Amino acid sequence: MDTDYSHQPEIVLLGVNHEVATVAVREKAAFAASQIPHLLESLTNEMGFSEAVILSTCNRSEVYAVSSRASDVRKRLEDFFRSACPTLTEEELAQFYFHRGDAAARHLFAVAAGLNSLVLGEPQILGQVKDAYQQAHCAGVTGLYLNRLFHVAFQAAKRVRSETAIAEGAVSVPYAAVKLAQKIFKDLKKCRVLLIGSGEMGELVARHVKKSGASEIFVANRTPEKARRLAERLNGQAWPFEQIHDLLPRVDLIIGATGAREYILTREDVHQALSARGTRSLVMIDIAVPRNFDPDINRLDTVFLSDIDALEAVVQDNLERRQAAVKEARQIIEEMVEEFRKWRASLQFKPTIISLQKKLEEIREQEVRRHCRHATPEELEMIERVTRGMVNKILALPVLKMHDYSHRNGDARQVIHLIQELFDLESHER
């Protein structure tokens, strides 16, 4: 059960993501990075929120905010989106989700851990959450509540990634292709790579190849201009499609990703190149449908050929392993929500503890002054030390009981009021 924080400023969230809305709706609610400083200012100055963070990625737009006035908080967030995203219709705005309190914390922790991503467990979202928080923090619009909330979110994400299999294994065919090559070669930094095809799949492979640090990258495509543009982005070299056979003796890894209807490389093509390669192995990865490479190539010595079926099996196995880790990840998130809940509950009695400490210290000082006027400096020092220790021990039990009560019940106001009555303390409620 979520804790009632009605006597505290409230943490709230309004947002939209790929799970509840189409890209046509999400693009209307997306914010450019250059807009966000102004929008954060609008949330805190015009909409009446004391703290705010905006998270805007290709798959989600979310506003996290803190408000002391809970009655109209959803309407104010919706009015913010109406103003900032004027093309949104009321029907589209109705698709947005709204969370408050523990539910808002639980949602953010799941987002940061990659549980709500289009690709389960993908790591980029944590960096995006950190960037969103940092931008708000630098703008001076985060404070006690969102600072704590986001730092606990980062801890939750770290635990999920380190304690579960949620981020293990390749879950896209292009990424799986490069991971397979890395597994075979151990290190692609010494490899020459030929990428045949510069369409969507080819470009995805290219990104991973570049990130792997391959020593040389050649790009061949039937349209020379496409090959040239992709090669430039990779710091590689465009190669004439008609001359790819000339590269076979030189490269270590060939990836096929074209839409050709016939084999681009046959067994005979590769066989002719082997004599010039010596004992060096050649790895060929075919992610195209129809296949780019003749499957009989796999029968040649020193050649390893893998096709899309083998890669998709690896991807599916990795996805299943990630799915199996979701329950464990959710448990970690619940533990972190509980940790955040306890922190919030502890805020209820901090002013009372400070008042009680001050009250007991005043009593101690009065009694020491009244009874120890004739004590020597050495005696007074000992009395001060002993009486301070007594006060700390007296204070320890009610503090411990307030902590225990708030952790078990969430709301410690009954205990706080009782202690205020017993010790004649000033109430800190507004």
C-alpha cells in the first residue's frame, strides 16, 4: 500500500510513452533540448511547482514535479502540456498517465532501470535520465525531494543491472552480429571489416562496428553515393560494389546487409580468394533476407559463415533471459521504493527531534548552571560531558521509536503530536 504523504509536498508525474501512445502522439509531446530550460522555468514560476524535471526521449515525455498544493496538481500538469504542446488534442492528452507519491517513484525507478524501454534493459535510458536531472539541477529547479528521488533512481538502476540479467546479451540482429564477431576475434581493433549494404540494417551494423573500434572499415553499396556518405560517418572508405572481390584477400570480417535477390558472394568467389589469405580465417555474417552469401561457403576451410536465423536464435534466447530477470528486477525496485518511503517518512519527525533535543539541552544547561556554580573548570568539564551523554541517551529512545513507527505505519503524526504534548514542544505543522 502506498504511503499517505498528504501533509508533505507531493511528488507527481504526468507523461506519455510508447506503451500508451503512438509515435504521432509522442512527437507532439516531445521537447527539444533547447526548450527545456524555459519550460522548467514555466513549471516552477507559472505553474506553481517548487521542483521539476523534464525527461524527453524518442519514446517518452515525462514531467516530474513537487507541489505543496495537491488538489489541482494533475490539472496544472495537463495545462503545462496544453501550453507547451499546443497541437495535442484533449483526446490525446487523455492517453497520458499520472502518478503520485510512491507510484511516481516506482515508475521512475523502472524507467531508469530499462524496464519500461522499447528494448528491455537497454542502457541508454539511464544516461538520458541522468542528463534530464542534471539539466534541471543546473537550472536550480531541483531541491530536497527530486534530488533524493533521482539519486535513489540511479542506485536502483545500478542494482538492477549488476544483480540481474536484465541487460545481458545482444537483443537486436545488428548488435548480435557484431557481438558474434567480437567473440570470434576477441578484439575487432585489429580487424579489417567490409560492410556490404548501407540501408537501415547496414547502418545499424555500422554503428556497432564503429563503436567496436575496427581498424579499417570498407563500405560497398550499389549506389556509390550512399556508400560514400556512410563511410564518411564511420571514418571508413567507400569501395566500388563491382570490385568487392578484390577486398576478399584483405579483410577479416564481411557483413552482408543488402536487399539483393541473388547471392553477392558465392562459394567460388570466396574459394578463389583463400589462396591469397594464407592461414588467416575469414568470418562472414549474413543478416540479409534473401541471403547475400551462398550457404555452401561454410564448407570451406578457414571460413566461418553465420546467417540471420542463427543470430535471431541468439537474440531470442537473450530476450528470454532478460524477461526472466524482470521479476527479480521488480523486487529490487520495490526495495528501493521502500527505502525512499522510509526517507520521506523520516522527514515528518526531524523538526520534532530537533525541538526535543533543544528542549532537553536547555534543561540540562539550566540545571548545570544552578547546581555547579562553584565547580572547578575540571569538574565542570566532567559534568558537561556526563550530562550531555545522559541527554543523548534519553533522546535516543523516542527517536528510535519514531523511526520504527514511521517505517511500520508510514505516518508518524500521532507519535509526533504525543511527544509535542508531553514535552510542551512547538508544533511544526503549517
